[in-house]
Amino acid sequence: MDATVTNTAEEGKTWDGGNQPLKASYGKMMMWFFIVSDALSFSGFLAAYGFSRFKFIDSWPIADEVFTHFPFLHGVNAPMYYVAFMTFVLIMSSVTMVLAVDAGHHMKQKKVIWYMFFTIIGGAIFVGSQAWEWNTFIKGDYGAVETKGGKILQFVDTEGHRVALADIATAIPSVRENHERKNGIWFTKEGTRPTFTVEEIKAGFAQSQDVLIRTQILTEEGEKTVLSREESLLRVNRDAVGVVEGANLKHNEYGTPLFADFFFFITGFHGFHVFSGVIINIIIFFNVILGTYERRGHYEMVEKVGLYWHFVDLVWVFVFTFFYLV
């Protein structure tokens, strides 16, 4: 007995979606699937960051005190200015991408070329700015000392301004070797040798009467705790075991190393997305110049890469809010 299939749509179709369900092509649907899956990944990373920050809320670094640099303005305190500039550039590149997609809908090749060119320039500026920010964060500016328990002790003057290790340390003639497990603390292996030794910092700090210690513990007012001169001397001489300059995956002069771990991972993961978007945009850009989409009669490829570009822009808004502002 032959099986009978009953169709509720017009004859010959078991599903009336056809080749373009929801009036979207296969390529657009796949791009949306990718965006949704990638959005879940970023959501998980930001959620993990939120939980970790809540766990160490009393000792988490203050973003306004970490991201204070601006290119070619060394020594100028400009908290969050450069990050705000990067955000503005990325958002404006999203605007030019919208204009490129709209020009494609109207089959205006020259306008698509110009708007995609501006989008690529904006993305390149953002990636370069992020690389500069990474370099500044890794190199550090002031330095600090680390305690036996892995806590960070920063040096400040009587007005609460950071003081660099170079302004404190007293040179002590000695032969310095990198710490290895065989000749140093058994669990410690030194990567890049610090500029100063702990002994030089202790000797210089003892002579600097107007310098105090600031711990990474936050007060009720949201500011880091500054110790008295007597407490500062006690903490440095008793607890300081290492010198920290800049930040990496193990040590962070700004506070808990977990802050640096999340910074490198989340901003690096997003930066990889932006870099990939720039490369894809360049490929599509040259196809537009060659007239590939004019011959096809549509600029759907520009629209698909535009969806991806808007996504990475939107993700940065959340990263900027959670990581830098909150």
C-alpha cells in the first residue's frame, strides 16, 4: 500500500519556506547562526568576568587608574580617554558599513567602495589602538611589590598619587641572576628580570619619608587603602618578596592577576574578531572594485559581512561597559 503525504501548503511542497525561509538566503541564515553562537560565547566570558569580579570585589583594580595613557602624551593623566576614542572609531565604522550596505541595495558601486574603505580604516585603527593598549598594559608605568600571599603593594605620595619604583629604589651593587626553581624560591621561575631588586626597593623606601604604601583593598568609598608611614614600613619589610613591573598572566602591578587574565582573554578574543573582520572586508572591498557584485546583480555579500561587523561592534559596547565603565 502506497504511503500518502498530505500537504497543507500548495501542491508539491512539504514546507512552504522554499529556498529562502523567512525571506533570507542560505548565506544570511548561516551568518545569523554564527552570530548567535558567538554571542553565547561572549556572554559566557563576560558572565565569568562578572562572577570573578564579584568574588574579589574588595580588591579589584579600578579601571580609571589602570587605563590612563594616551599616545604621545606621556605623563598626562587621561583616564579612559583613549578607550573612549577607540569605541567612537569602531562605532563610526559601523555607521559607514550601514551606508555601504544601503548603497549596495541601490547598486551604487562607487559609494560602496568609499564606505567600505572608511570601514576598513576604522577597523584597522581600532586593532592598532588595541595593540598599543596591550603594550602599555604589559609594560606598566610605576611598578609595585608583591607579598608572600600574592598581594600587590603600590607606592604613593602623601596626596595619593602613584610613585614609580625608579623614584624610590637605591642602587645596591650586586650580581643579579634570574630566579630559577633550583636557585630561587622553589615554586618561582622568573621570566623577565625586574629593573630593581626587593632589597633596593626596601632600602630606598626606608629613606623616602614622604612615600606611603597603598594596598589593593578598597575602602567603603571605593578607593584603595593607604597605610600610615609606620604600617607601610612594616608591610614592605615583612611581606615584600618580589618586584612587579607591568602585567602578565601571572603578575599584575595593578592588582589581582585575574584582572589581567580576563583583560588579555576577552579583549584579545574580541580583537581577533575585529582583525578577522578587517581581512574579510578587504577581500569584499576588492571584489566590489572588480565589479563582482555588479555582475551578480546584488550586493548580498556586503550585507552579510555587514552583519558580522555590526555584531563585533555591539560586543565591544558590552565589553567596554562591563570591563571599563562598571
